[in-house]
Amino acid sequence: MLKKLNTYIIDNKKKVIFFIVSACLSIVVAGSISKFGILGPLCAVAVAVTGAFLISAFKDPKLAFWAYFAYCFFLGFLVKAFLQIPVGLALEAILLLTWCSILINMDKFNWQNLKNDHVLLSLIWFGISFLQILNPYGGSLAGAFNELRFVALSWLLIAPLVFLMFNSRADLNRFIVFILFFSSLACLYGIKQLYFGLTPREHEWMSMGNDVTHIIKGKLRVFSIYSDAGQFGASQAIMAVISLVLLTGPFSFGKKVIFALATLLFIYGMAISGTRGALFALAAGVASALFLSKSFKVLFLGILFCASSFSILKYTTIGDNIFQVNRLRSALNPEDASFKVRLDNQKKLKSMLKDLPFGAGLGMSGMNGTTYNSDKPIANIQPDSYWVKVWAMYGIVGLIIWFAFTSYIIGKCSGIVWKIQDPKLKAKMIALTAGTVACFICSYGNEVMNGMPSSVIMFMSWSFVYIAPWLDKQLKQTE
């Protein structure tokens, strides 16, 4: 009998393990209910789900990354839902889990694929940023390391992922579907905020001083599940550019309908955010897409259309009674009070940075500046722009290097796009490249490139464009 039992266990290992784990979990749940009430079984189930996720993630690093990417979209929502808990730290934890899984399964990947200038530039920028911790201006180490996470570490850890494990057409398609789906969810939640109101936690977050920038003339600037309205509006503009370009691609009628609906949804999301800089992101992204298409007749018509739209906003009062239109119109007004404050702040920074060619160091501008270095005058001047923030932290030398790196990558991506032969692949790569141009331009008006999820979308998009020649070659071979 024991021999039969032993044979059965050997032949049915998975069933036996599942039975043992289920029995143990049932005992734990039953015991926890009597002691902790409903909280007990919830914690037990959470532990079980976390354990299953960790086991699966170590087997497949792709799963860990998709979890990380989804978390990037919901980070802003979670921060507001759990105001006293540093939920942002889980972001790096999941990304590090992804890399641990990659290293455990390192024999499955071609590490030679990392020999490219995108990965190299991310490594160089991380080195420059890390050295900024030694900046003699004397900022908080906690603030510097917190800033390092977003301005350099995320780029360094995300840039190689496409080259290692997302280097197929199926991966590219999943990426595009993923960002369109979650961005659509974000817009729908933003519409819910506008018409059905905020949650109690969101009201609490607003009462912590955030109502100053999110309630304009009694109207809500929608921020959805993102960190703020600026990030939401910019992200929606970027996604509008991507979906609009895909709409013009050689895809089926059904897909075109989906892209058209997504484009309208994202433009509406951009409008209800009240983010004025998003308007320029949309214009820059569309212009770059038209340029990359090499259709100069369409480019001329596109420029004419954009010029007409801007002229209507600038020189007429059409739709002025609508808050969102009025808000966008103010972006073209050089006498706007907010615009003048930005210029005044830049003048103050110019005076403070004249003897600091390498800047004031990481964590000396923006939120980390006011949180960790409030005793420093420069830290209390709001940059209101990622470009200005880089200038404040890295100085004119660092700003030039960062601008050169970003421009080089966008330029190289443009060159790659022009050489792609497959029309569908080309349309996708034009969309991703134009999206990164929109993100870069919009970062002049808001901190977009270092925020979630825009930064991850940008870094991943660059990497996908870099592997486009491989994908194009594969398509030729399968024909």
C-alpha cells in the first residue's frame, strides 16, 4: 500500500503539492477569521497571491515587467489612496525583481544585443547623475538619491529590456495595445472625476495644497490616476499623437475605428486636464510624424491645419465660454500671469546658477527640493519645466549634455524610421518616435519625461525603434 502511495505521489506531484498548499491555506484562513475577523483571510489570500506572483516572476521576467508597467500607470492613484504609505518604493522593487529574474534566467537572453548607443547613453547619463551626489553645493543625500531614481536609474534599467526580452513583433504589438488600453482607462477615470466627483482620499490630497494648481476659476483640472493634471494631460497628448498616426497607417477598417475612437478620447482627456503645454506636445508630435512620413504635401497641409487651429485660438474668442478651450487659449497669451511667473523664476535661477556650471545637484529642484532642501534658496524656486529642472540640478554643462543625448536619440530614431520597408512596421515606428518628440517638447512646460508612465513609454519606445531594423529583416525573410 505504501508502495502504491509513493508511486501515486511521484506521478502526481503537482496535484499533491496543490492539495497540501490548499489545505494549509484553508487552516490558516479558518484560524485567522476567529482571531482577526475578515482582515485575517484577506491577508492570507494576499500572501498566497504574492507568493504565486513571485514564483511566476522568477520563471518569466516578462511577467514581472508587465506588473511594473501597470503599476506605473496606477502609481498616482495609489499615492493618493495611501497618503501615509510610501507606495512609490514598490515601483523600484518590482523593477529590481524583473532584473533579478533576468539574471537568474540569463542564459535565455542574448546579451550582445545590449551593444548599442541607447544603452550606452543611459549608462553615461547614470554615471553623470551619480557623480552629482558629490556636488559641493551641499544638498540632502536622501533628496539626491530619491531624485536619482527618476532622472537616471529608471532609464538605465528600462532601456536594455527591449533588446533582451521584448524583441519580437508580438512584443511590439503587446506594448502598443498595453499603452492604448491603460491610457484609455486613465481617460475614462478622468471623465468620472469630472462628472461624478473625486474620492474622499483625492479630496484629502487636494486639501494638502494641491487645490491651488488643480482648481482654476472654480473648475477642476482633471488628474485621473496620475500624479497630477500636468502628467495626465501630457500623457493623453502623447497617446493622441500615437493613436492618430496609427489611424493613418495601412491597417484594417476595424483597427482604424479603434484608433479613431482612441484619438478622440485622448484629445478629450488632454482638454479636461487643463494642461496648456499638452497643446504644443500635440502639435510637435503631429508635425514630426508628418515629417517622418516623407509626404511633404501632407506635411504642408498638416502645417496649414495646425496654423489655422492656433490662429483660431490666438485671434478669436470662439468657445471662450468653455473652460477647457479658454485654458488652452491662455497658452498662447504672452501676458498670461502664470507664464510671467515662469519667466521670473527662470531669471532668478539664471542669477543663482551663473557661478554653478554643474548646477546645484540632484534633489535641489522641484518636489524633492522643497521636501529635502527647503533651507536652500534655489530649492524653493519652482522649475515648472523638466528642461529648467535639469538646468537647475546639472547646470548649463549638464543641460547641454542631456539635450544633446535626447536630440541624438530622437535623430537616430528618425533615421531608422526612414529606412524601414514594411509599411505597417513603419507606421508603428513613426507613431512611437512622434510620441517621444511630443514627450520631449511637452517637458519644457511640465515635468513629463521624469514622471510615470510617460518616462517608461518614452524609454521603451526608443528601444523598440532601435530594434526596428531587426523586425523589418524578419518580415522580409518570412515573405
